[in-house]
Amino acid sequence: MGFKALCLGLLFGFFVSYIRTPIPDNVEESWKIMALDITAKILSLMAMCFEKMGIIKYEEFISIIISLDYTQPHSDEYLTVTDTAFIDIPVRLYLPKRKSEIPRRAIIYVHGGAFCFGSFSNYRLAPQHKFPVPFEDVLTAAKFFLQDKILTKYGVDPTRICISGDSAGSALAAAVTQQIQNDPEIKHKFKTQALIYPVLQLIDSSLPSYRENEHGIVLTRDIAIKLASSYLSEDEAFPQAIKRNRYMPLESKHLFKFVNWSILLPEKYRKDHVYTEPILGRPGYSLPALMDDRASPLLASDSQLQNLPLTYILTCEYDVLRDDGLMFVSRLQNVGVQVTHDHIENGIHGALAFMMPPLYLRLGFRIRDMYISWLDKNL
């Protein structure tokens, strides 16, 4: 009996240590954050167990949970909300009911969800649809919207269009912006891009933010790696290679300068971390997506970045993806692109998703208000 109790106690201790992440002192509404974090980690652990047992894939289980929060299009006295398609890409339209004497501003918003999830999909999702399918879907929808006849149909000013996204959606938004701004055949360009806690590179999994937030709130390093792997490859050994930071193709070494955090991160975030280059992968192994700036917008050359529009980037301190956004700020500033950067010192990844009761976060509303304020002034 005593041995069984000891085993149960050890198992319980392991479970608690796995799901409980210490909440930093400066994080507001810490009990809510803790509840969200524990819930996320329990669901993630369940998903991994079910996957190991062969019951259901990790991504499928989490998708089912997220789909419970699906919102049907709901119009009100101010907006008409409808689901439609741009060519064959599903989109949700939010159209003001009040008539305007002048053409309106417009925002193309690309939802987050680690390329794998989304309660309403405006692009096909991994792992069923791997890179570059999600990128191509967003690009197709954006190019369709930027046509003269479509802008006229919706009463949009072609000089006042923004593309925006959060998390994985910001990676797609940034990549599409680079494609459109550098394509001479596309007549209308974006006036602004706005990226909220963006993921912008899949080259180096040992950035300071990955180390500091390895067991991070809501999003851990392991889960970020698992989902990125699902987006890029079916190779079951790939996630382990990423964890060791040993997976880049042998011919990719020239790209490391674009994500060298020892140069691109402000000193405040470098701290006492020691930079080591990603280790090149095994001979004969190659995954072209790893060298593609459509998957990692930070790999774009300076000449490509120079053509980007006015940019807004929001990063959060307690976020495994923090340094992607910080490095992008540096690279854009270095080539003369006008950038506004807001950093939330007590912020966590995904806060915008938590603006509904019972566990709504004031942080989510604060991020929303900062984002909308910038758009209102600059779009």
C-alpha cells in the first residue's frame, strides 16, 4: 500500500511540475494567467497521450477543442458580417453599415493558430496542408482583393489598405507583404503592415527568448517546435533535430546572418546568453522550405525589405517568439523602413485570444487598443 501511495505521489508531483509554470511577479491577473496556462498544458498533455496511443493526432485533438469556440458571422447595427470566398479562399467580411462619402480604409487580417488551428479558416491548415499552401492561399486572397473592381465593389481606398495578423498569421502577412511590395505587376500595394507577436523565422531554435521561455506561459518551446514541424515536414525525426538546433541544410550557412541575434537583438535582450550558430544538419538531408523567405520572412534580403511599407510590430516579454519580432524591428530600421514597435513588458503570447468571459484578460484589451490606436493614426 505504501509503495502504491509513493508511486501515485511521484506521478502527481510529476504532473503538477509539468503543467505548472511560475508566473512572473509583474504579470497582472496572475490567477487568470495561471488558470489559462494550466488548462492549455493539460489539454496539450492529453493530446500528446492520445497521439501516442494512436487514438487521434495532436493537431486534430487541439483543433476540436478550438472549434468549440467557433463564432458564426453575426451582424449588428454597425456592421454586416458575412462569410464568402475570394476565388476559392474562404474569408469573413466585416462591412460598415454607415454610408461614407469617401472611399474607406481596409484591413486584411490573417488569423493565428500555429499554422494548424483556427476557428475560422481563411487559409488551409497544416498538417494536412503544409508550406507553401497556407502562404499561397493568403497571397491569392490578397491579390484578389487588391483588384480595382473588387476595391470599387467594397468602396475601398486603394491607397489605404493594411495587411495584419497575429502569431502564425503575422508570418503569412509579412511574407505576403514582401511578395506583393516587390512584385511590379501588382498595381496596388499595402500602405501598412501590422504584426502582433509574430513568428518570423524557422532557422534558429536557440534564441534567448526560446531559452528564457522554454516552459513558457501557454506556448512552450516544445509545442512551438512541434507545430512548426507539422507545418514544414512529415519527418518524425524533424522535431528532435529542431530541439537540438541541428537541422539546417548544409547550403544554408549564408542565411544565418539574417537571424544572428547577437547582432540584431538590443543589448537588453541579449543579456548573458552566448551565441552559437545553428548546427548544419546531416549530409544529404534537405528541406527547401527552411531556406525560403516565404516561410521565414526574416530571410528576405535587405533590398527586398527596403520596399516594405510603414510597419507596426508588437512583442511580448514572456513569449518564446519575442526575439523574432525584435530582430525584424532591427532589420527594418537598418534599411530605412519606418517602424513602430510596442513591447509589452508583462505580456504573454496569444493574449488577444482571451477577451471573452470568464477568463478574459485586461492584457488582451490593452494590446487590442494599442493596435487599433496605431491603425487609426497611420492607415
